[in-house]
Amino acid sequence: ATPTSIMVGTGRAAELGVLFRRGDALQRLAEVPVMAFDKTGTLTCGAPALVARHGADGVDTDAVLRLTAAVERHSEHPIARAIEAAASGPLPTIENFEALPGDGLRARVEGREVLIGTARLMAEKGVALDSLRDAMTEVESRGQTPVLVAMDGAAAALFAVADPIKPTSRDAVASLRRAGVKVAMITGDTPASARAIAAELGIDHVEAGVRPDGKVAAIERLQRTYGAVAFTGDGINDAPALAAADVGLAVGTGTDVAIDAADVVLVSGDITAAVTARHVSARVLRNIK
Ligand code: ADP
Ligand code: MG
């Protein structure tokens, strides 16, 4: 592409809400065979709500929710806001709070050891899920995230959290696929929940159960499989992956850390801007003004 077509393309993209911060990203994006997306906050709204609760045998879920919310109050995760919003009344103070990135939280509340998070975390800590297993399968099959809670080492409750898909994500994925682009999703969610969302969006490749420090490895796996990869994300966790991708695109409504690490900024939260970015790149490559 000529310097003039790059300049014109950058200006045109900016008018359409896509900021190319580097000319080489504009020249490369249309040639990348796979576009990968973070799930939470990128393909989904990132504003989950608590939609169902299941108690283990003989457990009162209201009481568990109160203690869970007391711990989640200290977490930055979007799931924490959903749980906090669902609890009513004053929350007890907590001690020994510990965040377990990519897995959940633990703390001491009213003399009890409370562990919150994924089934993987429960398995690691030796918590048997028994009576919550069926509920978990059901929750995951709906594309919701199961938040498990154990008290003093015993399974207590399962809270289902649902994060709606952005209204434009489906169209964006469909447009990319029509253009012959492979679409992938990278998420910390469980494989079963992730697959349900991917199916709804028509996404062919899913990297699930990815820990925050594993997103770069997921990008590298995609690079080995497909050659080059563009990655779109919004979170602090996404910054290393945005830097590792051949082209990194940050959602403009996301965190500053993600925006700083990206080659391209999609100004609105609308994911169809990623399609626009690719379209402008293709025109520049063909030297169309
Ligand atoms: P994602 O952005 O895909 O949610 P994370 O790495 O932040 O990825 O978290 C992975 C998983 O760990 C979440 O889907 C959730 O199941 C669990 N998790 C993380 N933080 C919390 C929390 N504060 N409360 C409950 N579950 C959590
Ligand atoms: Mg995210």
C-alpha cells in the first residue's frame, strides 16, 4: 500500500469509529486468517446478573448468598457485582480475603471458611460437589457461569450468573465468517458454558478455561494453527494477549490498560467495528481510495 492510501485509510477508519494507531496494523489486518475475541465484556455485555440459585442438601441459599456477597464486595470481577446486587441487607465484615485470579475468592466470614468460584477450584481444594452436579450441567448448557460456594470445605450452593451477548456480536461474527475469516473465542469460563455461547454466536474455535496468564499461550496456539491472529479484548487481563497478537484491537469502552496495549481502538463497544476495521484494511491493501 502507498503512504497516501494508508493515510486515507486511517482517516476513513477514524470516521467510522476505528482508530488505527499503527500503519502496519492497517496493512496486516485484512490478511490475518483468524480473528479471536475475548468473551466477557467483548462479545458479551460484561454486566452479568444472578439468574438462579441452587442449594446443596439442607442448605439455605439466602444465608449462603449473604456470606458470598460479603466476600465478593472486595472483588473487582464483574461476577462480584452480580452477586452483590442480588444480596439484600447489611453484609458482615470479612477476614483473610484472598483473590484467586481466574478461579475465584476465599475469605473467613463469621467464623467460617468461604471458598467461591469454579468447579476446577473446588476440585483443587478437595470439595465434593455431589448434589450440585446436575444443576451445574444445566447451568453450563445454557451458557451461564456456575459460581460454586463451599463453606468449611463442604459444597453449599451454586449461583448461576448470566452475561447477555451484545446485540451486535452475532452479526459481527456472521460477517467475518462470510468473508472467509475464522472466528475464535478465548475465555476463562468453563468449556461447557463457553461452547453454548460459541454455538449461539456461530464461533468455530473455542479456547475455554483459560487462566488470566494463559491468554498469551492461547494466542500462540492459534498462531501455530492458523499462522497469524488478530485479537480483540477489553480487560486488564487482555493486555498481554493484545500485545502478543499480530494485530491487537481494544474495545474503546474497556480498560485503559487494554487500550494502551492495542494497535487498533474500536471506539464504541460495538463489535461490528472489528469488521469495519478489517474492511478498511482490505481496501487499503487493494490501494482503493
Ligand atoms: P473471564 O473474564 O472469562 O470471566 P476470569 O479469568 O476473570 O475470566 O475468570 C475465570 C472464571 O473464574 C470466571 O468465569 C468465574 O467462574 C471464576 N471467577 C473469577 N473471579 C471470580 C469471582 N470474584 N467470583 C466468582 N467467580 C469468579
Ligand atoms: Mg473481557
